Amino acid sequence: MSRLVDLGDCRIACTVSGSGPALLLMHGAEGDHRMFDALASHLATDFSVIAYDQRDCGGTKNPDRPSSLRELALDAVGLLDALGQARAHVYGSSFGGRLAQALAHHAPQRVETLVLGNTWALPESLAERNAEAVSGIQRLRGQLPESSEALAEYMFTREFLAANPQWKLIFRDVQPQTERTQRRQQAVGECPALFPADLRMPVLVITSDQDRVVPSALSLEMAHDIPGAQSIVLTGIAHASPIEAPALIARHLRDFCILSNRREVRP
């Protein structure tokens, strides 16, 4: 069931489903918590799944000013506090993976395990590391709604879109030039000097061999720099892996988070 959680200067829209240890889901730059609907249904038997809208996204209400990654990370801490959760497993996809990293740096004591999906290291600029894709996405955003199907092809494989044509229209109603979306892009573009090598909780990096937005090489570079991190490359899956392959992502999350509870945390 959806609810609004008051964090002082903003009201966070979120859903909580299932029972068990807390699992916090962080959505990407273009989405909101609804991108995790299918994934959450696969995980609710094992976790208390918390999916929420970041500032300037979905149903969350916040002041009309830009937000930093640190502020977004502290929102996640405040949300966990409001829900009575001292610690949580954390999964972030795309920009959500960058936010998950920021949370792990700023409040490591709140992160049980960290799963980073289709994302890249915080100090790295995606516009520099994958300039062709970023410029292509920006060009298509400026042509919405006519370009919605072409933009969807950056996020999903063509095979998935052919079998699930409703996702071709996921960007149809996006308004790319509102004050809200412009503020959002400032947060998305931030590259703080917070380094993967400083992460100390159990970390799993999940990437996809068909990801045109964040090529798997970028995610694997990040995994290499995190002490003891594990990595998985999904085959035949594109950037929006929680939507394209929710059962598979759920299995990897379940296996990693539950097994990590039985291991010692690295010093």
C-alpha cells in the first residue's frame, strides 16, 4: 500500500510490502518506485521491501530547489528511521546505484549489504565515459513524446519490447523541460569524490551484456575497485534489468543478501 512519510522539508511517497529483513530499493534517473512493482512481488516472501520516490520524482513532495546526492542519501536514512528500520539491504539500479553508493559512504552503519545494478562509480561522469549514448538519450529526450519508442530501446532489448509493447511508451508522458526534471538532472550529474575502494560492507555488482547506457565494462571496473565485491553479468538483458528480468534479479538479490547474513563483514 502506498503512503507518504513526512521527513520535515519533504514528504516521501513509498510502498512497503512483505515481511522479513528490510530491503530498500532505489530507482533510476528516469523512473519512480513503480519500476520495482514486479521485482517487489518476487521478494516480498523474504523481505520487507521498501520502494520509494526520490526527490523530484513520482509522488514525493519537496522544496523547489536542487538536491545533492548527500541530501538524497540522508532522505533514505530518514525513511528507514521513520519505518523503524535500523539497517537494510540496499539495491539501487542505474542512478539508484549511485545513490546507493552515496548512502553506503555517508551512513555505512545503516547498510547490511549493497547491491549495485547497471551503474557506475560515483567519481565517474557517464557523459565522459559513454558520451555517444548520453548525447543520444539527451537528443531523444528533447524530441519527446515522438521519440518515446526510440528512447525505450536504450533501456530494453528489442526482444523484450516486442513481447511487452506497453514498455515502448514508458517515456510518452515525460516532460523533459520542467523545473522538476531540470533539478533532477543536476542531482543525476553530480560526481562526488566518494571512491569504491572505501566501501566495506558486502557488495554485489550486477550488470548486463546488452546495456547500452552503462556498458558492463564500467560496472565491472567499479566492482574490481571494491574490496571483496562479487559481480554478475546478465546475458541478453539491457539497462532496465529490474523491469526486464525481475525474477532473475530477485533470485540474485535473495541469494546474496541472505547468504551475506551468514558471513563475517570484511574489516
